[in-house]
Amino acid sequence: MKKSLKITVILSSILLGLVLMIIIFISPISKYLIEKYSEAYTGRKIRMEELSINIFNGSITTKGLIVYEAKSKHPFFKADTFNLNIAVYKLWVDKYEITSVELSNPYLQVVQKGNKFNYDDLMNRFFAEDTTKKVDKEPVKYWARNIQVNNATILYTNTKPSTNIKLIKGSVQIPLIAWDDPIYKIQTAFDLSTGGRSKALLHFNTNTFDYKAKIDIDQLSIDFLYPYLKDYMKVKSLKGLINTNLWLTGNANQPTAIALSGSIKANNFAIVDATNELLTAIDETNVLIDTINTAKNRYNFRSISMDHPFFRLSMYDKGFNYERIMTTPLAMSGDTSSTVYSMCS
């Protein structure tokens, strides 16, 4: 009896020691494994300054998280901190509840080259259509609550036309994502680095793909549209500020079929042509929309008003100024802002 008790105590002590070792070293071990095998499983190298895991209260925290571009040393995504809290006790009954998610100061770089994006490899790896035969079984019960993204920065770069659009001070709030609730309520806000702020409240049905959104834009500068305008017009600058208060409904599977109502206001709109002359300008434009419904071919505007519109029309031996500044995507050859009218044929 004494010998059996002694063996039991020794085995229990060893087991307890192993459990304590796992608890103490689970964070550095997990950090090592993630960094070592991240490229094999995700196609991207992942690095982090610190990883902290508490298996008792279900908290996971990372600091200095970096996800690199595929086969590159350039960061694709960074975040100062990432906090995740799990209801551990529910795991024993096959229920997966995340009580809070918080991402602070994330940075994301999106690069487009033609119809290719720098995240295509991730989409193909994780979101490709599953062709395996599915066996009917009880759905996984999950909840993700209190999802927050704070002070986000997104840099979008396009090679043609050469474009850089930077969103700053971005925030995202999602109260709940649940297995038995198809409606996602998403609240977002961001500033444009060139000026202005946008806020949106989106309700999205993951079963039907129907959505409705309220979009408010405050003094948003349209400078970022200038590279796209140059594809069609030989102009030197595009200026203006946009304000909106819009309600939008539609379906994600039918992107051109939308219903819209609300108001759009543009202030200090101006286009300067290639000879550095003011081509057109409007102090203020107000558009009140009762109904725009593209699927039903209905376009009902309550009112459209313009204050102090200006248009310059200049005639030349071989055409007028509006005719000469027009171009087409087939005729694009980079920057055309230095074109001189008198040299055009």
C-alpha cells in the first residue's frame, strides 16, 4: 500500500509539473511555433514582439504583430496590439464564444496591378470554393462579440493609373457575429489623408446577401479621383469637397441594382485645364434624391441646384477646348497634363 501510494504521488507530481510547465511556457512555445510554421500554413511569414496566452481566463494578446507580403520582407499588415478573449468554460459543451476582440493601430497595404491584388494568394488559399462532399451534421455554435478596430490605416496603391489613397483614423465596430443570426451590423468611420471624413452604418444579411447602409460624408476632398480623371481628360487638377447623407439598399450579388435616397452636396468644385486655365467651377451644388432605383429604372430627384456655375469655352483653328482635352483609355500614355493646345492636331 505504501509503495503504491508513493508511486501515485510521484506520478501525480510529474503530471502536475508537466501541466505547470505547459502553463508557464505556453506563450513562448506558441510564439515559436507560429513564427516557425506560419509560411508553410499561410504562405506568409508572421512575426510578433510578444505573445501572451492565459488558459484560465481565455485571453490572448499579441504585441508588434507583422504579416509580411508573400515571399518578401515588406510588411503587408501590422498591428500594435491584438486582444482576444474566449469563454473557456463553454468549450467543454462544444460552444465557441469570443467575448471581445480588439485590434489597435492596424496598418494594411493594398497593392493593385491590373486585375491582380497583393492579397490574391490569401483569398485562393483560405476562401477557395470547397468542392468536397459535405455531410449533414449539427452546425457549429459560435459567437463573436464586441469586435473593435481602432485607429486603422489603409494604404491603397494602384500602378495604372498611378494612385495612392490613404485612409487614416479608421474604426470598425461589430456588436455580434453569431451562428444563429445572419444579420451583421457594422459601423465604420475613417478620414481621408487628403481631407474629409466618412461614416457608415451597414446591415448585411449573410443568407440573402441583402444590405442596407446609411452613408454620411463630411467635407471629403475629391483630389484622390484626379488620376482617374486624367484617363479621359487632359487636365491639370481636380478640386472639390463632397458632403452626403444617403440611404442605400441592394444585394451584393447584384451590384448594379441599387436603391438610393438622400442628399449630395459639392462645394468649391473646380477643374483646371492643361494650359493652367480654369475650365469649369461651381461654388455649390445640391442634389436632393427622392428615389433612385436602377432595377426599376426610376430616377426621381426632388431638386438640383447650382450656385455660380462657370464654364470656359474656347475656340481654336482645329476645334474647341473641351474637344481637345478629351482622350480615351486606348490613348493613355501617362501624364498628359503638359499638353499644349496649339500643338494638337
